[in-house]
Amino acid sequence: MVILIFKCFILHELMDSLYLFFVHEAHAKNLAFKYENGLPYGKCNLITDKIKLEQVLTNLIKNAIKFTKNGEISYGYKPNKNTLLFWVKDTGVGIDKKNHQSIFERFRQAEISTSAEHGSGLGLAISRAFVESMQGEMWVESEPGQGSTFYFSLPFIQTRSA
Ligand code: ADP
């Protein structure tokens, strides 16, 4: 069972802290690293489980750096109808179309019940399960040799910036 704690928080701060956490690792591999905020700064942009959102983005950025030798990693979010669309994009090895589903399914049950609690990398199966538990969807667009973009959407309950 996934327990969610919904709170409202500052998305810009989450984007900044991910940047500070990964920038050295990305630059050490000579990769450009950047992000985009798709909403103006607000004290309360989004109501969702901040920790789970951060874990999912951390996992995707970690993978992006791991599977990229040259080029650039970028991430961000933007409003898209009644959802907020997040992405993590790399110029890495890419993923063959035949694996676009299976990468989210490997060891799904075993992973969900164990690694989430053991502080190991979440893995894509758990990342997708977290997103789905927050009423969102996750998918990948990727070409071998061209890079990958992982997307996920979350319901966007617009709040008034306090
Ligand atoms: P792990 O990285 O521990 O194998 P994940 O669930 O995070 O587990 O990823 C599953 C697989 O999906 C990886 O082994 C890799 O083959 C592929 N993959 C994930 N992210 C990327 C990426 N950004 N670029 C290329 N392949 C990726």
C-alpha cells in the first residue's frame, strides 16, 4: 500500500534543490544540466505528495545521468489542461521501442514491496506506481541512439499563490 501525504508546496524550490543535488554529478560527466519552471513562483503551486514527487524526479534524473555519455539532461514541468506535465530528457543511449513498456514492469511486485522501504534506487516500476497512486500517468518517448524523455502527469489542482 502506498500512503500519500498531500500538501501544498513551492515547486520552484523542489526544482532548485534537485538542481543543486545533481549538478556536480552531471558536470563531472561534462553534461549540460538545466531545468525549466512552467509556472510563476508561488508559495503553493501544487497539492500533491512532495516527497514522492521528489523521489520520482530523483530516480529519473539519476537514470538520465547514468545512461548519457554526451550532451544534455533537462527537466521541468508545465501546465497541460488539467494536469501538470513533468519531464526528464536526456541525450543518452535511448531505449528500443519494444522495451518501452517492459522497463516499467520489471520485478514490479517484488520491487514495490521491498526496495521502496530500503532506500535503494526506486526503479521505474515503483516510480510509475507512485505516480499512479497520485492519480497520474508515466510514459517514455525514446529512440535508440537519440536519447529518452520520461514524462509523467499529475492532476493540477490550481491553488491561489499565497
Ligand atoms: P535500473 O536502472 O536499476 O536497471 P530502472 O527501473 O531505473 O532500474 O530502469 C530499468 C531499465 O530501463 C534500465 O536498466 C535501463 O535499461 C532502462 N532505462 C531507464 N532509464 C533510462 C534512460 N534514461 N536511458 C536509457 N535507458 C534507461
